[in-house]
Amino acid sequence: MRVVITGGAGFLGSHLGETLLRRGHSVVAVDNFVTGRATNVAHLVGDRFALVEHDVTEPFDIDGDVDGVLHFASPASPVDYLKMPIETLRVGSMGTQNALELAQRKGARLVLASTSEVYGDPQVHPQPETYWGHVNPVGPRGVYDEAKRYAEALVLAYRDNRGVDASIVRIFNTFGPRMRPNDGRAIPNFVRQALAGEPVTVSGDGSQTRSICYVDDLVDGILAMLLETHDPGPVNIGNPHEISMRDLAQWIIDLTGTSSEIQYIARPTDDPTVRRPDTTKAQALLGWSPKVSVETGLERTIAWFREHPEADEGHVLT
Ligand code: NAD
Ligand code: UDP
């Protein structure tokens, strides 16, 4: 198969491209590098892997056959999308439409990277796909949450109205190598701070929870959704291992063996209090469940951060 990955030079996009290549497929990664980096995929570029610099909010075409489109372009860290609110709304709306138009022209299946954020600050726990969510459209996170909710509606419209084999996955917090140490998300922040012996910043009292998935498991779930079904979704992909941010910070401190201590900082507005995927549908539809323990994932991530102290150099947002 030949697969176009928008956001292909980002954290998740680069792992998806790497795995597709390893399984014998061809990849065209399309990225404007606002939060991703060419160095994430430099080792992949070759006969079966092309990297194209393009802002997908502008229409684009790809020469030749395309069998799959993974639409992953979007700032994803709250720090990033709050710096780029209009860009985030544009890539969720215009970017998604351009990706769907490409899929329609090529007769390709499309998978939209949606998010657990469509559930907002959830009042149902854990969250099944049938839950409609609890989102503040005019709060600071609205630019991301509502862009993804609009993108989901667009996928369904292209599916029903234009016959595109388009689908939705709702991704829960995923971590691993190639996250930018300064991207602002909890795990890269905690690991970077712990390795530097700096205070590890936990927001609020740290009792809020997230459920965290190692990137290799996430990639397996996304590729199953692309390659093994024509189901529209939405399907939750995430590890139900739920943990408070205070316990996560302490765990990372222990795993790194640092002398860092926890420093409590202000909690962001509308920060969700709990989050955990109900993965019944992913198991039934895709036979998917996470295989990598959170501890193993954290150890691999810490090792990568240790080996790549240069990981944030030269990046526009640092
Ligand atoms: P990332 O920031 O590492 O990757 C996003 C990529 O998209 C970057 O390479 C960036 O340069 C590119 N991009 C952004 N706007 C673009 C545009 N207009 N044109 C072309 N490229 C553009 O983030 P990530 O964690 O890899 O997230 C990838 C996708 O998965 C995003 O759509 C995000 O919303 C979604 N997602 C991620 C998580 C997670 O935990 N990592 C959770 C839920 C959803
Ligand atoms: N968080 C934290 N310290 C940090 C960065 C984030 O305590 O240095 C908290 C954040 O307030 C939230 C949780 O960790 O409660 C997860 O934040 P992240 O940005 O990783 O993901 P999201 O909020 O999008 O799920």
C-alpha cells in the first residue's frame, strides 16, 4: 500500500511511517514542521519514503496511486495549540477537508486522528465512544477540542455524502521517543525535568488523572484501523492504565533515580479531571489491546531522552 501521512514528521506520524515502511508499504509524509522535525524521519527517507514540505490547510495533490491517508497534522500539546490557536482551527477544518478531498480523488481509505479531548472534562467515566462529551467551546482548549469535533463531523459527511471510506480514531494520551522535551505535555516535561535534576512541575494538587499509552501500541491500533477494516469508527485507542499526575511524576522521579522534587504549579483552565478509554470497541473490531506495560514504556522513553539531549535544538517553538 501507499500511504500519505499528514503530520508525518511529528511524534506519532514518524512512528506510523516507520512501521509502515518496516511492513513493506510506501509512505509520503506531508508536514509544514510547525511542531514536527525533518530529523524525526531523516533515517527513513528513500525509495519508499518521501517527505514533502507543505501546509495542508492549502489544497494539495500527490502524484500516483494513494491507498491510505492518515490525517495526523495538528498541534497536539496544549502549550503548542494555545500558541497557535488559529492554525489549530485551520488544520482541523481546512486541513481535514483537504485530506478528505485527496482521499476522495484517490479512492483511498482515510483515518482521522481525533482525540479523547472530544470528551472534554468528562462526566462519564471511563469514556465509551457513545459518550457525547462535555466541552467548553469558548474556553482556551476550545480551539483544539472543537477543531477535532468539526473534523469528526466532516469525516462523516464525506463518508455519507461523497462515499469516501473515511474513519475516526480517538487517541488517548500517548507517549514515547521523539516527543519534544519542551513540547509542554506532562510526560516529556517530567522526564526532561527529572533528568536535569530540576523540580518536576505538577499542576494543581496532581490528583487529576490521565490514561497513558506507549506509542508502539498506539501505532498497532491505528494501522489496524487503516488496513484491516472499513469501519467508520469512532474507535477509542488508548491504554486504560489510569494514573494521577502526582503519582506519574513520582514514578518518573523514581525511574530516573534523580534527586528532583515535585513542585506544584497552577492548574490550567478547563484541565480535564479524569480520563480513561473504554476500549471494548477496539478489542471487538480490531482485536486490539495494548501490550506494552506503562513501566516498560516509561523506561524506553527515559532511555531515549537520555540518549537525545539535542532533541529540542533548532525547533521553532523552543
Ligand atoms: P506532533 O506535534 O508531534 O505532530 C503533529 C505534526 O503535524 C507535526 O509534525 C506538525 O509539524 C504537523 N502539522 C501541524 N500543522 C500542520 C499543517 N497545517 N500542515 C502540515 N503539517 C502540520 O503531535 P503528535 O502527538 O504526533 O500528534 C499527532 C496527531 O495525533 C495530532 O492530530 C493530534 O491531535 C493527535 N493526537 C495525539 C495524541 C497524543 O497523545 N500524542 C492524543 C490525541 C490525539
Ligand atoms: N501537567 C502537569 N505538569 C506539566 C504539564 C502538564 O501537571 O508540566 C498536567 C496537565 O495540567 C494535565 C496533565 O498533566 O492535568 C496532562 O497534561 P498533557 O498536556 O500531557 O495532556 P492533556 O491535558 O492534553 O491530556
